[in-house]
Amino acid sequence: MNPVIRWFHQLGSPPYFDRFSARWAPWCYLIALILLALGCWWALFVVPSDYQQSDSFRILYIHVPCAWMSMFVYALMALYAAIAMIWRIKLCEILAMACAPVGAAFTFVTLATGSIWGKPMWGTWWDWDPRLTTELILLFLYLGVIGLYHAIEDRRTAARSAGFLAIVGVALLPIIRYSVVWWNSLHQGQTISLFGESKLHESMVVPLWIMVFATKFWFAGSLLSRARADNLRREAGKDWVRQLVEPRP
């Protein structure tokens, strides 16, 4: 068997995943904290003020990475849910449900920082702008997945039901992405491009990418930690779990 395929098969084993997540989650958190500290310092003290927005623009170093993560995490959650429904892989159910609280947190931060930025730029904390409204709906979808998962007692049934809701909600992601193009919107258009030329000055781009990678590592650590906790709850009573909690002689 191919080593990569064998590794994925092993990762589906609850004891193996517990060891894997326990080992790598702290490293993900550590890397994320280092990158966050570096990115924040660079954004606050190295990058010059914007010629139009002055220092108000600095909030984008939190807002943009969190906005990207809010959609990325939802797409990943739906992917895990689809794999779990098609191939009945329990670990994917666990990972899908572990995505929801982290994605909801990123979405909330996106909305909060967007409101803080909007007050000096638009003169209001909130406007029923297409981008803002669809991002708010995304938060409600996350909360719906979380609520449905915890409303059903049987974990497998709960994960499948909540996963189905996550899959249906994927249709919202392209609407969020292209809302500023399809409708008349207060929200500014795309400033950062992954493959094309960005509208930001190159001196402003580096700390933004640092923050993007920081949020990725923070998400990875959170996902592994939450999935590990759910995995242990589901496997409670198994011998390998008892060996973890019982003191060694």
C-alpha cells in the first residue's frame, strides 16, 4: 500500500488520531502565536499609514484573514461532512463538527472588525450591505450547525443531520465572494489577489500574509484540539481511553 494512503487509513483510527492531535496541536498554536505577534507588530509599527484611510486601515490585518477563514472553514466543514455521508468515515464527522465553532468565531470577528472599520469610513456601525448581510447569514449557518449537532442525542445521527445542513449552506459562499460584483455595495471591491496584482502597496502586503498564515495555524490547532476532545467523548469506555486517564502504577 502507498505510504500516504496507509497514513490516511491509520489517521482514521481513534487511538492513532488521538496521538496525532495531541502531538501537533500545541505546535500549531505555538507557530500561530509567533506569527500573530510578528504580524501585529509589523502591521502596527512598520507599515506606513494609508493615504486615504490613515491608521484606520490597519484593522484589515485582522478583518481580511478572518473573513477568508470564515469561508475557508465552512467549505472544509462541508467537505468533511460530504465525505462522512458518502463513505461513513467517523473521523470526518468529528472533524466537520469541530470546524463549526472555530468558523463561527472567525465569522464573528469578521463582522465585529468590519463594523469597527465601517464606523469611520461609512459613518455607521452596520448597513444591510450585500457583503455584510451574507456574512451574517454565514454566522447563522454556523450556529445552526452547532445547535443541530447538540440538539440530537445520538452523535452519529447528530453529525449527519448537521453535516447535511453544512453541505446545503455551501451555496452561500459564492454569493459572499461575488456580492460586491453582482450588487451595488458599500463594501469595497477586492484589494488582495492571490494570483494577480494587489491594490495594496507591497510594503503593506507582507504582514497581511503573515496574519493569513497565523490564522491558518490557529485554526489547525483548534481543529485538532476540538476533534480530539470529541473523539475521546465518543470513545469513552474503550480500553485505550481508560489507559489514558488511569494513573500508571
